[in-house]
Amino acid sequence: EVQLVESGGGLVQTGGSLRLSCAASGFTFDDYAIGWFRQAPGKEREVVSCLTNGDGSSYYASRVKGRFTISSDNAKNTVYLQMNSLKPEDTAVYYCAADNRIGNYYSAAHYEYWGQGTQVTVSS
């Protein structure tokens, strides 16, 4: 029943922008934390940004702070990640994930539900 679908990835040059979307269905959106994670080949999956919808707090990894912005539209059950000033090191598959349990929202291991991922490639 729970489904997450990412979209918006693509190929951009250094300094460009992309807007990722995560459309959620099959659950009560307000009760879930939503995280954006990324994974490059040969590297560990790492947190990018999180929304803990229960308390409205947000988090950004130091590598993306000041460049990325997470936002949500609860009426549409959608979370967005606006990515500006992209760098080659941002190249990865980006995933959104959701979980309604209390835990470490900054760890990929916490999340039960995952989308299929969307590729972001930043050329130098």
C-alpha cells in the first residue's frame, strides 16, 4: 500500500539546479518522517536532508547546506528537494524514504519504505 516515487533527476553542469520530487501514497503523510538519501557507486548511502513531520524540524547534511532546500506540500503528499549550485560530488542516485517510528531519522537503516531512486549526474 505504501508507495514512494521519486522524479526530477537528470544531467546538469556544475552550478546548475534540479528539483526532485517524492510523491507518497498509501499512508498518512503527516505521521511520517521523510528523508532524502544519496548513494554513489562504491560509496555508502548518506543522508542529504530530512523532514520530521511530527515536529516540523528539518536537517541538512553539511555537504549540502546552503545549496539544497527541503520542502513539503501535505495536501499533495509530496516532498521536494531543490538543489542549487550543484557540484560533481553531488552525482549519485537520490532516494526518498519514509518511516513513522521514532528513531534516528538521519540513518538510512531507520527507514522502512523507499522509492526507486532517481539519478543525478553533475558534469564538470
